[in-house]
Amino acid sequence: MNKRASYYLSEFIGAFLMVLIGISAIVLNFGTRIMQEAISSFSVRLLLIGVFFAGGATLVVYSPVGRISGAHLNPAVTLSFFPQKKLKGRDFLMYSLMQIAGSIIAAFISLFLWSESARKVNVGMTLPGTGYGIFSVFFTEVLITFLLVSLIFFFLHRKALTKFTGLAAGSLVAILVFLTAPISGTSLNPARSIGPAVVMLDFSYLWLYIGAPLCGSVIAVLIHRALTFLHPPLCAKLNHQEFDDCLFNCEYG
């Protein structure tokens, strides 16, 4: 297997694992009576979903596959590195396709594993919260993706901070899920939303969960580049050991 293929395969595996863990957490907490009877508090169960979703992503970042691909796991994150000239157009395209493919297969396997319990929660689909308008949902997704990408850039500025990127991003995602899931479902990630939508054949709001995170990512890049005292990220990997091989326009060498 050539170097690029190993990167793409690792990104596929990482996205698959993150979405499988996340959907399973949603099913357990809201699709089964076990957790509902054990933990009556809606807020606590929502926090648990955030912890599991973010924890799954963090584990991938620090896993062997994350160390290979850099563990973007999200087209919005991959997009943010493109104008920073950290990766080529073909890498952006292939990473995004692998993330989407991993999410779709994870959603199908979640349905197979959890059956009717998965259907009760629409296999973890991201949907607008009851009583919230489309503008509010769109703005929420733009804002939270902007915060995530900005945090990633902040931690990837300096070698001393890069090793904490996964932990910081995971912690932020857990908090954002807890705060914004009742509003928007907390996608942050077009691939994460595409998988369940494909399985359920429900594309009603998919445009929102693709467009809003990508907009948030672009805004983060534009603001980052406008602040001239900020330097581009050292690398497009969220987990980069100093002597790792790297395909990206990397400044670790």
C-alpha cells in the first residue's frame, strides 16, 4: 500500500469508529429503556452522549490510525487546512470521501447492531430541535464549527501545544453537544450527518448540516488569516509526533 492510500484508509477507519461509538451512545441513552430507567435526567444522558462522541474522536486522534492520517474525521476540519496550504486538493477530496464513507458504513452497522432501538432515534440523525427556526439552527452550527476550527488552529500553532489538540478538541465537543444538541443536534461535521441521513433516506435538513459547518470553517480561516499575528498551523495532523512521516506541508521536520 502506498503512503497516500494508507492515509486515506486510516481516515476512513477513524471516521467509522467515531460515528459508530457516537451513534451507539445516542441509541443507549435515548433509544433503550435501560439508560432511561437508570438515569432519569435528560441533561445527564445528553452529557454522556457528548462525552462518548467526543471521547471516541479523541481516542481516534491518539490511536495508530490517527497518528497516520492526522484524524480530521470531519470535512469541515479538512477544508480549514486547504487554504492554509497544508494539503493538496486531491487530499481534501479523498479525506472528505473517506470520512463520508466511514460515517455511512458506521450508520448501517449501528442499525444492524441496535435494530429497532436505533430506529427510535433515527440512527442518530442530526435534526433541528423542537421550536427552533432554521436560521437559529444554521447559526448555531456555524458558530460551533467556527469555535472548533479556531481551537484546533490555536493548538496547532506551537509544537509544545500540538500534543494536547485532541484532548482540547474533544473537551470542547463534549461541552458543545451538551449545550447545543437541543437546538441543532450538534453536527459540527457534514460526514457525521450524512451517514445517518443516507441510512434513514431522510435528506430534509442535510443541506443545513453540510452547509453550516463548512461556512463556520471558512469563517474561522478568514478571521485567522486576517489576524496577522497568528501563524498558520504547523501541520494538518491533529496528532503529530516530532519524527513522524508526513504528506502535508509540515513544519515539524
